[in-house]
Amino acid sequence: MTDELTPDELDYLHDTFDRAREGDTAALAARVDAGVPVDLTTAQGDTLLILAAYHQHEDTVRALLARSADHARVNDKGQTALSAAVFRRAAPVVTALLDAGADPDLGRQSGRAVAAFFELPDMADLIERHRATPVDPDGPQLRR
């Protein structure tokens, strides 16, 4: 038995990453529900969650978080899903990630560092406002 994937399997996985990039929430959720790892990662360390966050797909981000995607994964460039969303100024995605417990100081290019470096006061304010919001002691929140 070999551990190598067939060309068809590789195509399927590449297409799965495309579903995250394109925000095809239903197809991506169905694949994860059928057994594709929710934290499937590209050769560069980008997870499905990082790709969905970078491309500003709030519903896809929320669906992945609901399926226990790890918002603390850091890609090879030191970026997280949160830092990707901050960079893109995707406030609803940033909020979804913060509600799920994402750390704005995680990674070499953390969400807070990205907001400061690129002079994004709206994102820095969003992070700070969220920190001041009481957290539900029963766990992460997925409020809208």
C-alpha cells in the first residue's frame, strides 16, 4: 500500500481549497462533513479557514468554525486567519474569528501587528472593542 495520492485525489483536494477561496460554503461544508479534514493545509501552511478569511467569506468562515476549524493555525508566513481578515479589512470575518476566540497577538504577522503596520485604525479599534466585550463563560461565541 502506498501513501501517495492519485491525480484524482489531488485534484479533489485542490478543488477543496478553491471552494474555500470562492466561498462555496455548502460544497465545502459537505466535504468536511464527509471526512475532509477541517484543518486541511496547503504546502504553504494555509488552512481552509485562512483562505476563506483572506477572501472575505464570512459564511464560509462561520461554517468552518462551527466544524471546529483551528483559528490558531499559523501559516509559513506567520499569518493566521485573523491577520488575513484584518489585512483585507473584512470586519464581519474579523468579528467571527474574535468571537470564536482567535488571539489578535498570535503569529509573526498577528492581527494586531497587521493593523498597526498597515495603519488600519478601524481594524485596531475593532480588536480593542472586542477585547472589552465580556466573553460568555460557556465558551466561544458565534454571534452575528
